[in-house]
Amino acid sequence: MSVINIQEKFKLFSDLWSPKKVGELNGQQILLAKLKGEFVFHKHEFEDELFMVIKGTLEIELRDKTITLKEGEFYIVPKGVEHKPIAKEEVHIVLFEPLSIKHTGNVVANITVETYENI
């Protein structure tokens, strides 16, 4: 294992809504992603999902409310809860998720990623 510099890793890619794997621990994966625009409403039946904002402001729309995350903040979407991330401007995030999680959960869309690239 070596030291991971998150800011340096973000410089290695520019594609949006396509998480990149930077590490694994205890059955969890650490992903980096750049977001802009709206994702799709989806849910993960068996996995919680942590969104941590590194740069920008992220909205996570739930069916009954919207969560707003600023730089340095995180939110855990509980398993089974429908959610839709929205980034009005480019946002950089870290995701902590179980290895078993599917990118778009119970939905298959044109933005669905089957396998995360390691960077």
C-alpha cells in the first residue's frame, strides 16, 4: 500500500459520473468521481452509500427532501432509499461503498458503469 493523494488522483480523469477506484478495505471500495448535471433516481437494496464532497456543492434529492452537501461534508444514504445526486456545477466526491454495490443500483441507464476503473 502507498500514500494516496486525492487531489492528484482527481487530475487523472475528466469524465463525469464514472467513479474511479482508488482503494479497498474490509469489503469496501473507495471511489472518486466528478459530477455535473443530474444522475438518475435509484436505490441500493442492501448497501448504504457514503457521499463526501471534496470540491463544490452536491445536492442529493430524496423522495421527501433534498440534502445539500458542501466541501468537507458527507452524507450516508441508507440502503433501500431512493436518491438522485445533482451537481449544478462540477463537483468532486469520494464514495465509500461495499464491493457488491451496483453503480446505478436497481436502475440500468446509459450512464451505468459495470466495472470501476482503478487509478
